[in-house]
Amino acid sequence: MERIRVNLEKSVKDSYEIVIGEDVIDRAGLTTKVKDEIDRSVIVTDSDVNPLYGQRVLERLKETTRPVDIIEIPAGESSKSLETVLGVARRLVGLSASRKSLLIALGGGVVGDVTGFVASIYMRSIPYIQIPTTLLAQVDSSVGGKTGVDLPEGKNLVGTFYQPKAVYIDLSVLKTLSDKDFGNGLAEIIKYSIIANHGLFELLEQENAGIKKRDISLMKTLVGRSCKIKAGIVEMDERESDLRRVLNFGHTLGHALEAASDYGLSHGEAVAIGMVGAAMISRKLNHLDKDSFARIVGLIKSYGLPTTIRAGMETAQITSFMATDKKAVGGQLHFVLTKAIGVPFVTPEVPSGVVVEVIEELKR
């Protein structure tokens, strides 16, 4: 097993470990982590994950001799809402959950974001643990403490920064993912390679066949490197005041595409298109050379991810959703661009005409 420590400046108590390995769900560490000073555990999962892993985690937690319950929410982005948060909170009240109770987020990004948000506000905060069951959640949303839900006006507009007590990444769960869900996670790994690690980018280029086959050794390397990159950035900028913004490469346009498609586009698909858009903007503004641009687009295509905007999506609607981006400052969008593979930068100096031009080109 690999252990990655996320060391946060504000408090040693807020620091935590990311544990990566096979069959982590079944290991004793899960129960020893929760047995002290906890009066009960509540697993929050969804209707897809519960039949696969709910009982396994339930049995492990029962070894603590504390009460254990499961709350199931419907699978899908539609559950990432204030209504779901209120529903989970009321279920916790019904279970007599207290400030000494522990939440276990067992699922993908939606479950993790909802559970973390509930944990941050229920009885003015209770502890929680992440057990991400998708590749996307393993390398992205489970690490860093960003929680939240969507509004009709856009993604992640209501939420908190609230760190988990631990993150348990079980690589064996990748076997049950659909190709689409697997690709969603690869999109975020590609993002990490573009913003922080040219060596990771080359590994993705060179080991395409093995990665597509989900070779466990390669996946351990990809997940471990991705988590180290994110943990390092979070340690330096926990609340996204400056450096952490580079993690949003491809997300400004990507989130808008998700919303404009009424979430018909998955997060990974939207971010893949968003990364192509960010690379195009970088190229048009003479920051990125032609060969690097071609490599970025080629890598995204090689993993079967989309690189164009599907027919029927209106430019005005996309830019409208971009305008509500929560990372905007004083109404000004800040774009994450790149000067080279591994050399990102953040700038508000992207003319709106260039953004519209890129969106139109992505639609061809």
C-alpha cells in the first residue's frame, strides 16, 4: 500500500492520509481509524454503489462494535442538490447521529461532495472519511476538501472547504467501472500531466494500451502521482486563493458545457473538451507552441475522450454559464492556460472574442 500525507498548515489535526492499494476496503486500517471517540458510523452511498460495496463496508465497520447505518441516495448528478443534503441531514437526525458520529462517503464524486458538505454543516460539523469508488473521485474530488452541490445556475455554487479524516483508495474497484466512467477519471489524470508533470504526460502517451486495460501496476502509478500532485498543491493553497486555481485547467469551459448539456455530458467528457479549449486559447494568444498543442489534443483523443462540442449547444448559453463560474473575481473570469506541458498559469486577460471564437471552432 502507498500512503500519501496531506499536511495542512492550519492544524496538524486537519492533516490526513491518502491510502492507495488493492482491497483497501477489506483491510483493518479502515476500522481502526474510526473506532476511537466515535459513537456511530453512517455510510452515505448511492443506488449504483450500494449493491456492489455497501455490505462489505458495513461488515468492516461493524467490527468497531459501534452502530452502523447506510443512507442511500439516487445515483447521478441530479442528487448533487440542496434537496439531497437536507434529506441526508434529516435521516441523520432520525438515526440519532451526534457530533461524535462519523460519515463514510462511499461512492463517486457526487456522493463525496454531498457527504462532505453534510459533514461540514450537520451539528456545525462532524468528521467524515472518503472511500471513492470511481477513478475520477480517486484522483480528484476525494482529495482536497472541496464539498458542494449544484444550483440551476451552475455547478458547485453552494459548498464548503472541509477536509476528510482519511481517504481510502481501493484500486480493485476500478474493475467494475464502465469504460465511460474510467475515461472520466483519465481526463483528470491527463489534466494533472498537463499542469504539473511532463513525465506523467509521457507515461500516458507511452503506456496507452496497458492503461486502457487497467493494468493494476500502471493504475497505482497514475493514481499515486495524481494524488501527490493534488496533495502538494492543496498543502500550499487549501482554499483556492491562488496556486490551487491551476487545478481548474479545462474546467471553466468544462463546467459550462456540463450545465449547458443539462449534464448529458459527463464531467470527464466536458473537461476533456475544456482542456482542448484552454489549449486552443493558449495557442491563439501565442503562449503554447504548435507541437505541444498537437500532443495535448492527440493524447486526449487517444483515450477516446471528446475534443469537440456536440451539435445543438448554443454559444450564448455556454458563455452565460461561464459567467457564473464561482472562480470569477469581480465578474472577471480567470482562465488557466499553459505555456508548455507542465507549465500552467492563471490569467484574467483573455478577450471575450477569443473565447467565443474558440467555442465556435470547437463546434465544427
